[in-house]
Amino acid sequence: MRSHHVSRVIKASPDVVYEYASDPGNLPRWAAGLARAEVVRDGDTLLVDSPMGKVEVRFVERNRFGVLDHDVTLPSGTVVTNSVRVLPHPDGAEVIFTVRQIELDDDEFARDIDMVAADLERLELRIHQRI
């Protein structure tokens, strides 16, 4: 299994970036690779209509370390753990997302990486609209 790290520097404080990105209600506004429509909450689980089909998402508890890790249960039942960090950066915050090649051929993996990069670009735009 291959992994690829996608990162984006956002000119905003890590706290601002984390607060926005960690709010499940904001997912459809920036994370099109995960959520195409409003997120439905079922306890700690989020039910999401994604490009992969209906998936379940569980985020780690909110924390002061900028960790936004989340498990995505695919329609096949496979659970993919996505590691995401919001780190301090001299220009604001850096968001790092690890993409793993699980149940994807090489072309699908490349598309997944491109989708994550587009999501992080949208995240930056949404945050700049808010500040």
C-alpha cells in the first residue's frame, strides 16, 4: 500500500483552520472528496453521501493538537483511516492529509490525491472568506 502526503499552507491561525475544518457541518462546503451533501449525525458517526457512495465517518475527539484523523467506512465495509493534521506554520497553518492507496488502482489513487488537493484549496478559500 502506498501513501502520499498532500499539504496546503493557509494564511490563518491553526486554531481558526482547526475550528472550521473540525465542524462536520462545514464538510460539504470544502470536502467534496468526502461529502457532497449535508452530513447526518448518528451519535458519534457521520452519515455522508460521498463520491464513493454512502459512507460512515468517525472523527477523533476534538483536541488541542490539531489532529483531525477520521475513519471512513466504505460501502464495501473497508475502514480507511485518514490522518490529517493542522500544524503551526510561519505563514499561518499547514494542513497535511495522508492519502493511502486502499482499494484503488494507480489511476484512482492519482485522482484521490488530486481531489484531496482540491479540497484543501477549497478549505483555504472558505477560511479566507470567513476572516
